[in-house]
Amino acid sequence: MARVTVLVVLMMQALAEQSCQEESQEESSTLMQLNHREMTGDELNELNEGLPWWVKKKIIDSRRQSHPPAPPPPPAPPRYPCSTSEPQSPRNVSKDFVGLLPPKVQPVGLYDEFPNLIHVNTHFHLGGEHQNVDEGGYSLNYTDAGLAGNIVPNDIRPGYFCAPVSQEPEMGDNWTLADYNWTSCKNVKMGYTYEFHWVHSTAGPIDGVLSGGLGGVFNRSINPTAFVRGQICRIVNWPEQEYKMFNTTWREPVRDSVVYIGSTTGTSYDNYKCSPAEVTWHVDRECCILSAQNMDRMCADLLEYGRNMEGDVQPAPSRLLVAPFISALAEQSCQEESQEESSTLMQLNHREMTGDELNELNEGLPWWVKKKIIDSRRQSHPPAPPPPPAPPRYPCSTSEPQSPRNVSKDFVGLLPPKVQPVGLYDEFPNLIHVNTHFHLGGEHQNVDEGGYSLNYTEPEMGDNWTLADYNWTSCKNVKMGYTYEFHWVHSTAGPIDGVLSGGLGGVFNRSINPTAFVRGQICRIVNWPEQEYKMFNTTWREPVRDSVVYIGSTTGTSYDNYKCSPAEVTWHVDRECCILSAQNMDRMCADLLEYGRNMEGDVQPAPSRLLVAPFISDTNASFIANYTSTWLNCIVLRHVETAVTAALNDAILLLARCIASASGSAAQQALAEQSCQEESQEESSTLMQLNHREMTGDELNELNEGLPWWVKKKIIDSRRQSHPPAPPPPPAPPRYPCSIAEPQSPRNVSKDFVGLLPPKVQPVGLYDEFPSLIHVNTHFHLGGEHQNVDEGGYSLNYTEPEMGDNWTLADYNWTSCKNVKMGYTYEFHWVHSTAGPIDGVLSGGLGGVFNRSINPTAFVRGQICRIVNWPEQEYKMFNTTWREPVRDSVVYIGSTTGTSYDNYKCSPAEVTWHVDRECCILSAQNMDRMCADLLEYGRNMEGDVQPAPSRLLVAPFISDTNASFIANYTST
């Protein structure tokens, strides 16, 4: 007991020596720093209650210094005709109300099911914008609600009000309608009803600070996913009501609510001019009771902690309730009763229909009915507006995955996307076809048999087709025997009339954040009059026997590997080179010109964007076999995990010949050109693939083990020509205040320790589950940076270990490691990154982590070992991986370490850690050999063969709360 008391009193000093930490941090420091990290509403509430004003002020000043104000909001989006719009808000949320317009997108789920949403704004409207005529709802006007006098304010449109006092439960001892002296909210009044909106977006500002208006929704993307919670409350005087951080979330429990697809609101929209934004709404159907005290405190918090929130602490006007024809089918269900004929026609005109439905409709109607429908459509759906200005070009270092990518089986992209593919076209029938166009050569590349990766070569002529000249009538600047990549572009916001339009403006026809999908097929053009047409202007040729689905972007030569597209697109690309007749291609062009709008630019080839580099290629591509559109037979999804070992072994047998035939210029040409390939690759291409694709550690090891030294030397020389040495490490990253940091390292990894900070990212998985990681550095620290007070762990000052049968503490003559000593404990780190140098050569320090990206995924294995003299201990490549089996380990989200960081200044990097919780025994002989290997095979490793200092153990308030313990781990 005395020992525990001493440890508590000397806690801060004991942290520096890696001793136990069982008590919480000093109260003032903990509170101040907790306030700056992401917390739940309950945590923030507890924090605000416990802080004096001067601490709050320092917190706010610290936030404003580290997070500059958000940029000004973008210009107001255009108002689209409601006849061509997607479902709008606010809608009637009564149980018996039925909307008539099926949305093109699905709700993202409740807020809890989509944790990556960022809260960007809170505001409120005068009266309920939504309406609920059911019991307990909100459907009355101002006077019917029993409110006297002129409405305040009297210059904006009010919405719906809750039932008057005489119709609700009697007022109890807890609340009244007595006047209240408002200090922060403006133009509000006791007894009124207001609708509160909590606006969220996937593209909100990283710092999480709320900002006035809706500009924060589009802070980092032009097509974010948006989500709004809505709650309608009557204001009463109730001093005792608990606050519960009403500025950040609604009052719970919510017993009766509705989720639907809608839009932004505001009185600039009505039932004729509609909003272009697609929004998931989650609205409470009951009228809640909110105290004036809590509403005023909400306004105070918005002003104190937000940016430019002055306009959001007073009521906004309420938009007119939207009509049924632009209201979403709340449950995406069908109407069982037949509509009146006029209503039926209205729905046919205003909703999207699949190709089959339109075909059935046209087939079954006489010409005069068909003509009336077409005339009705044209009146209500004018031609698509001109395309919006070209979107900005973002630095590729901060972009999402790009297109076109290499779609070869062995290619491994390195950038995990933030979104999931929408599914195949058949699985997402609400997509609207908006454009068809083609590029000169394949933008994508496939080096596999039957793919497309060569410069132009004459194909062999078959029995049915030739390369005889053809007289083109509709397509421009095309040529027989050439290869073109065809794109069928789809969007949830395409024009309602389904007419194709030139360029990509149709993607954004009715929304500023649509879901986009592109089918791509690469075809060689031949003269084949007998080939069946199959509406090539609307879809690709089938069956498609080998294809790939991945997340990418728009293409075009305005983008490259430095300036990237901001759009997120699901791609489905045929991996085989198809044969297309010139007759069918020319008919496709004729159809585009006849049935589309402004398609002149799309009947000639567009230029091809440079193939995107691995670091901006989606890492989660899925391959599909035997795809047909009508139904999915024989679909096999298999995520790209690593290159096939058998293919690697075959490549090794050819390697010596490959080296002689491969030249740098030929490899570059093969990468740059995207023509069709039916024959196997030349040996030079084999070497190119080995050099340019990522290989796992096991593959590299097999490769090196199986080759003589002179072949190995040629491989290394070839690699160094195509992959120059890593650039010098970037400047040291800034030190962020720990009050706003993500979880840090090193943390206490004891079983009973509880971290307090939930991370924003998930661990990437164990090293075996994330094969695209590249090993970039190995180094070690004096003593364990982490701490484990459990049995078999590491938490003490230096003590002499007991000697065993096999090993001793006899002196050892160190030859490669510097400043190390027998019997000491060191923590070894194996650092991995998705942006490591392609050649896989280790480099000193952590510069290799950021070799090809400023926001890579990083992973570190950590193992704490005591050094002994044990000549017989097996080596097992300790320079590249830890000693196994690891019987007890932990995975968590942390950061980089180093003594430049502490519990006040924190690291900005997010790192997945996998740490062995047992103290291992390592021979001095193996440690010295590890240092020798680092010096021999690495770059500038002199600083890594001597111990680095250990960072102070991080406090609980910046420790990951979601650590996972693993028993009996062995690398697969």
C-alpha cells in the first residue's frame, strides 16, 4: 500500500521512467486538454460544467490559433425547375402522407451508422418547416396555436406550431410560460415553436469547428454526402432542465422519427424552383419541450465556439411545405392503389423510370398518346442547362483515388477510398445515363493476356472481319484498326427526360453532390458489317467475361499525378479488349447526334489522361467474372490482396533474360501508351511489372533468395534507374496542442488501463491483413516507450534479469550497434507505410513514411526485448520483423513518438500500432547482426543503430479508447 501511495504522489516523474500510471492526471490539465478533442455530447457537457470562464477562454484562443477561419462559403447553388428536381424538403412527415417521387439515392443511415459525418452547422427556423398532423405533432398556424400579438419577427415566413397550451398536458411544477430575459438568442419568444437543424457532411472542416450558413458542407469536396437532424420544439421557462449540449445534438430519447431523402430548405426555394442538393433527413415527429435557458445557452455556445454564427442565433424563415409530387416516398415503397389518370401522368413525367419501364410504356401506347407524353415531358422538362464551370484541380497528395488506373491482376493500388462502390449498374437502377464518349487508346491499362498495354500494332485479321477502309459518316477523326476506350457515364442527378448531353454537365444536372458511375470498355475497331449493333450508344458489348470495379475519379488531361480530380466515381471496367465494328461505332455516333443534346464533341476521340500512380489508385478493386446485365450469374468478387506467388515464381525463371531485354525507354513507352494486347507480354514487360508493382516482404524475400548475386545486382540497378533514391525527409511535422490531437503513442498497454479518446480512424488491421504496406524503417529506443504493468510486462527501472540455462549476461563485443549494453531493455519499431519508396529499401528516420504522399497510412510493430548473451539464438531476420510467436499483443490507434512530443505538444500523425505485451529475450548477437543488416542494406541508417530516446508515456485523455488485445498471434 505504501508503494502505491508513493507512485501516486510521484506520478509525473514516474511517467518519464516508464513506471506505472494508475491515477488520473492533474484536474486542470486534464479538463483543458479534454475540451479540444472530439467528445460525445455527454463528455462535453461534463467538461463545460466543470470549467471556469478563464479556462474556457484559453481553450477558445488555442483553438483559433491552431485552426484558422474556414474559407468563405461558395456562391449560392442555382435553383432548378421542380419538374426536374430530386425530392425536396421540408415534407409532410405525417403517417398517412404519401410522397410521389422515388429518390435516386438511398439514405446514408442514421447518424450513428455513418460515424464519418462531421457536424458543420446548427441553426433554427421560425416554426416547424416540416408538418405532422398526427397527435403530438406540429401542424398549426400562429394564431391557432394560441399565441397572442404580432409574430416575432414579423418580416419572415413562419412554419407550423405545436398545440396550444390549453390542448397540452397541464403545466406542472417544473416549467411555465413566464417571461425570460434572452441574452444570446435574438428575435425569439417564449411559447413559440422552432425547428432546429443539426447539419452534417462528409466534407466538413477537419478542425470540426461549426461555421455560419451551409458553406461548411462543401468545405473539402464538391459532392459530399449531407445529413440533417431536425427537431421541432416548443420553448418554455424551465430552469432545471438538463442542457445535454443542445448545440451539438438533439434531445433524446426520440420515440417516433422519420428518415427520408430531401434537400436543403430556405425560402429561396418553393414548389416551382427547387434545391439541387441531395440530403438525408432524420426528423423527430414529436413536438419536444425545450427550456428557454437551454436554447439561450445553445446560442451562447454557437457564438463562443463557432465561426461567424451571428446569423444562426436568430430564427431563419421556413420554406413552404413541398408538394407531394416532389416529396420522397419515405419508405421507398410502392403505391398499391391506382392514381387518378392525371396523377399517374404527373408521376410518369416527374419520376425516373428504368430502361425496361420506358420500353414497356412506349411499346404499349398508340402514337397519339406517346406524342402527348413527349409533349408533356418537354414542357415540364426543358433542355438541360449548360454544364457548370470545370471543377478545381486538387493536389494529388490530398486527393481521393483517381482514374484511370492499372487494372492488371497483379497491380496493387495504395490508396484506400473513403467511400464504397455503389454496386454494379444493375444493383443501382436509379442511375441515369447522361453521356457516352470515347478516348484515343485505352485510358486504363491491363498488361495481362487479352488486355491493352501496347503501342499501336496491326491486329491479325479474322474470318469475319478485316481492316479494309471504311467510309465514316458520323464519327470524326477515327481510324480503322485503332483502339478506343468508351465511357458510359451515369448519375443520380441526370436530366429527368433521360436525354444524353455533351460533356459531363449532365452528371450535375439536378444536384451538386450526385452519385456517379462509369462503365468503361476498350475496343479495337475493325471492318465487320455483320456484327450486331445492340445499342452501343447506351451500353457496352456483352457478355463481359473479366471486369473490375473500383473507386476512382473523372479523367481528362487537365489532371495528372500532381493535380487531381475532386470527383468520386464508381468505375466498372472490362479487362478484355473487345472487337467493335466500324459500322457499329459509326451508328453509335449517329445515334448520339440524333438523340442527344450538343453531342458534337463526343463523336470524336478525347485525349487520354496519364495512367495514375499507385499512391492515388484505389486499393480495394474487385474483380468480376462472367458479368451480364440482366442478372448476375457466376459473379466472383475477390479483393486484390497481393500478387500471385505462382506468377512471381514464373517471373523469376525469366528474370535473367528479362534484364537483358528491358530498357528504361521501352518501359516508359509501354506505361504511357494504352493499346490492345492479345499476345503475352515481352520479357521486358515482365521486368517492368516486377519493378513497378508493389511486392510484399515475403515476395521480395523469395525473389532475393532464389537469385544469384549478379542477377540480384542487375535487379537493384534496374530498380534504382526507375526508382531513384528516396528524397531527403520532409521537415519535422508541426507539434499540435494535445488538446486538439488524435490519440497518441506510446500508451499504457496494461489490461486494466482505459484510454479516453475515441479515434476518428480504424486500425488498418494486422500487417498480414494489409499487404500493401511497405517496410520503410527499423529503429529502437532506450527502454520500453510503452508500459505494461501486468505480469511478464515492462514497467520497472533497470534491474538485472535472472540468468537462464541458455544465456548469460557475459560481456559482448559490439561491432555494429552503438551505445548499447548487455542486460538493458530496448523497444524495437518496424515502421511501415503505404507511401514508402517503391524499391523497398529502408532509410534512416521516418522520411520514408512520407516518400510518395503527405497523408499515407502508417503501421508500426513494436516489441520490447531484454538483451542477453546467447550465441545459439536463431536470427530470423530481426531487421525486418519481430520475434514470434507473439502470445499476447495489443492493436490501437496512436501516433509517432519521440521526445519532441509530450502531453502538451502532440504528434499530428495517425498510426496503427501492434505491440507485443510480453518482454522478449533477444541475444546481443542477433541485435548486432540486425544493426549490420540495417547499415548494409539501408540508406543513411547510421542514426538507427543506436538507441533513440523514449517519449513520455501519454496521459489517458490522449490514449485510444478502443485498444484490442490479441492472443497467440503468428504472421500468416
